[in-house]
Amino acid sequence: MQPADHELASLIDLERVQRMCDSLSAAFDIGLAVLDPAGAVLIASGWQDICTAFHRRHEETLRGCLESDLRINRHLIDGLGESEHYAYKCANGLWDVAFPLIVAGEHVANIFTGQFFFDDDEIDPASFVERARRLGFDEQAYLEALARVPVLSHERLQKTIAFVSDFVGMLGEMGLGALLHEEKHEELKESERRYRRLFDNTTEGLIVFRIERDAAGDVHDLMVVDLNPALATQAHTTREQLIGRRMSARGEADERLRAYFDLVAGVLVFGQSARSELRVQAEDAYELLAAYPAGRDLWALSAMDVTEVRRAEQALRRQEEDIRQAYVDVLDAVTGGKLILLTEEAVAGELGEPLSDVTSISAPAQLAEARRLVVACAELRYPGQIDQADLLSPVGEALDNALKHAQGGTYQVFAGDGCLKVAIIDAGPGIDFRMLPKATLVPGFSTAASLGMGFTIMLHLCERVLLCTRPGRTEVVLEVAAAQGPAPRS
């Protein structure tokens, strides 16, 4: 349930609802009220004399009425569902029922029906007599008012609540529909006013083109019909120089204007707004361009200068690369050159000759087949020169990481530089390289974002571990050195 952005009085005709509630009160012999979320009474009908003539006119009993109203209002605001209601006995002994009025998801009001007794209540007339005498009420009139209080069954009350809720909810929905229609109309009018004020008030560069059509109605050309001072400044030109310029007569040397024309001409094909980024090579400047319709056969283009933002981003990327390189250097020193962080291109250059096809793995049951394939490739290329335990332990850890953190991946076996190389690639969240120094230096260190203990095993048993990682792709290449012996088979 969302807090109300609209008042109920702005959504429905309260006078009409008041008349309908009067009719319902007479028909059902029960009181009705509609209060806004702050507690103000919007509609009241059929309230009992015992409340209006006595309880709400004496300071002591009125205090009980207001405390009950506030407690119920808070209870409703705190979160009843659209179809729920809350029954309560007020401080003066009568029952009321309240439930929230929800219109299009907004809590716009609370509906109360009440000032009654249930047919299974035990009513103590003596307590009301005592109250009348203590507070100075006209005892006979007070007891007559008490006798007029309706006595309802729970079933009858449920039917009353359901009917009133549906009725008022329907009116609220109709009112909200009318309001939304009016708001849409106002948005359109404000859009027109905004376009009229656009050139005087915006700091973005703006230029407007008119579509010129041939006799058949097809697009023939584009012509500049207006531009604002901001764009004239960005393009180092004037309104007089650009207004009237056509796409067919543009200068190819005019880099900016050519890009403007090209973007608008491109969106005309689909008739939809579009965005792009322009780099003005001659000035090393950047602009964000957006083309959108501005009227019949009129298209506007905004050009926001983001040169400083892009230069700041470039500086930040350089800083991040410097930090990354610092981690590379630290890891190189800590691991004696065994752990190397590389780019995807650099890793590809280190792989060597493929000994197997790329093979997918997506379940632990496939680990045994992966081990057999890796061992077979090792024996084929380096027979008897690679210890199977030294090979399978790191390979198993890397494959297990791919299954654990990315639900699988691929592996492929290569040979080169006297090593068997196993490349494992997954599409998981990537490894936070800032955690790798801890994973290397702290025994038993492990996190969900690192290779943990498995990483330590890889470094211990492999000649080198090549790593390339980013969100969505991690590649680990395990290099296991072949022992000196007979020349490897080709």
C-alpha cells in the first residue's frame, strides 16, 4: 500500500457520495463515515444520537472518541490490505469497523461504519446509567438514545462492509481515471510550453530540423530551422550561418553538422527517438546527442558537451590501471612470478598448440571425464614426463571453482614452452583481484569471490598460473612443467 499522492476530494464528488451514504444509512440503519488519512471527516451519515448528542459533546467521553479515532487511523495507515477491515470497541462501549480505501494502490481514505452492538454482546445498562449520572447527561434521553443503537449480526455487518467498500472504491477508481486523464492533458500542454521555452532556458545545445518532402510525400531533404545560443557556441557558428542549411548542401569538412544531420536522417527511417555519442576529432571534444520529434515534420537534436566528464573518466581508468598494475607487481613479487594477471589478448598469446577441442562442463559428474581427457593429452604429448597428481590436483580445483561460482564453463588443453597448459573459462562474477594477495599470503584464506585454498594448491603445483578476470568472464591457465626426458611427441 502506497501513501496517497491524491486527496479523495479531488477524485470523486463527495456531495454525491454523501447523498448515497445517507440512503445507505437509512436502508441499513447504520452509521457511515469517510475520513482522510489525517483523520479529517469527509463524509458522515447516520451517526447515532448517543454519540452526536452525548459522547462527542462532553469533554471526558469526547476524549475517548478521539483516542479511538487516532488509534484506528494509525492501525490502518500501518498496513491493512485492500480487502481487510478492523473492528474495535470504542472507549464508550460501542463497536465501529474501519478499513482502508485503496484507489489504484494509494491509501486515500478510511471508511468507518459503526456505532452499534453485536447481537452476541453482553450490554450492561447499569454502566450507561452510571455514566449519565456522573457526567450530568439527561438520563432518560441518554437511555432512549442507547435503546436506538442498532444491534447487528456479524454476517449482516460483513455484507454492509463489502457493499460500501465496493461502491466507494468504484467511485474512487472512476475519479482517479478522470484525474489521470486531466493530468495527461496538462502534461501535453506543459510539453508544448516547454518546447516554446526550450531555446531560451536550456544550457544544452539544441538545433531543430524540418523534413522537406517531395510531391509524393517522401522525405527529400532536411533543413535547419532554428538553434539556440548554446549550440551556436559549441559549434563555433551563429544562427544566421546555420538556419536554412540543408543536408544536401552540408560541407563534408563540417564534422559536427555532418554528425547532426546523419543522426536525424537515421532516426527518420524508424520514426523513433535515438541517442548517440559524438567525438569531434579536430577538437578532441565529446557530445551526447539525442534526436526526438518536436512537432509535425520537425525533429530536435540536443547536444550536451561531456568533454570534461569523458576526460575525467579516462583519467580514472588510467588510475585504475595503475592500481591494477600495482597488484600485478605485488603478486609477481609474492609468488616469485608464478601468478600472472594478463589481458584476454595476452593470455591467448601464451596458450601454445591446442591438444584438445573446447569442452563444456556443467556438472560434477563430468569431472572424471575431464580428468581423463587432460591426462590423455599429457601422455600423448609428454609421455611419462608429467606427474598425474601434480596435474590433476590444480586442474580439479580450477574446474570445481568454475562449477561452484559459475555453474560450469569450458576447458581446453594446450602445449608449449615445455609445459602442459589447461585453460578453464567460466562466465561467473569474476575474481576480485584485490583479494588475491590475501589468498596467496594467508594460509587457509578463502572467500566466495576468490580461489581460496584451491588457489594455493594451483600455485604450489603449477609452473605458472595465468589469470584474466572480470565480471562475466574468468580464464585460468594452469601450466604444469614436463620433466626432462625424451623429446615430446609432435
